[in-house]
Amino acid sequence: MDCSKICNLEEVMSTQEKYQEDLATLEKEATENQIVLFNDDVNTFDYVINTLIMACDHTPEQAEQCSIIVHYKGKCTVKTGPYDDLEPRCSMLLDAGLTAEIQ
């Protein structure tokens, strides 16, 4: 049996597997949306932290880290997932007086 045919078959299968992995990653990214929280000069750290805990199911540590990032960077992704899950969470943030959007 010709070894080059076996090697080529292995290369094709490896390339096909890589393509399928890349496609799965792209499909996941296409369905993943994110809530981005923006900085403001109105709300206190404690208020933002408590709101993130309530609206996004953050731990206190996660909420604190996000609030610090928002303060220094101007924005932070606070939750990712399907749009149907993010929409009511983003509405809670907005209703609480925070500035956020789904991207």
C-alpha cells in the first residue's frame, strides 16, 4: 500500500476536523451576545455592585471587579449568553438607572 495515500487521508481528516471545530466556534460566537455596562457619574460603587448581583447573578467579587473595570475603562462586558436570557437582565440594569446595552 502506498504510504502517501494514507498520509494524505490523515491530512484531509485533520483539516476537516479543524474546519468543524472552527465552524462550531463561529456558530457559538454568533449566538453569544453580551451586555455591556457603561460608566456614569451618578451611581455609587455599592449601588452598581448590588445591581449586578441582582440582575446578572454575579458573585460579590464578580460585581466588584466589573464595577472597577467600568470605572477605569469606561465600559465592561458584564454578562454573555443568548439574547433571550440577556434582554430581561439588561432591562433590569436600565430600570435601575444604569447605562447598558446588548451587543
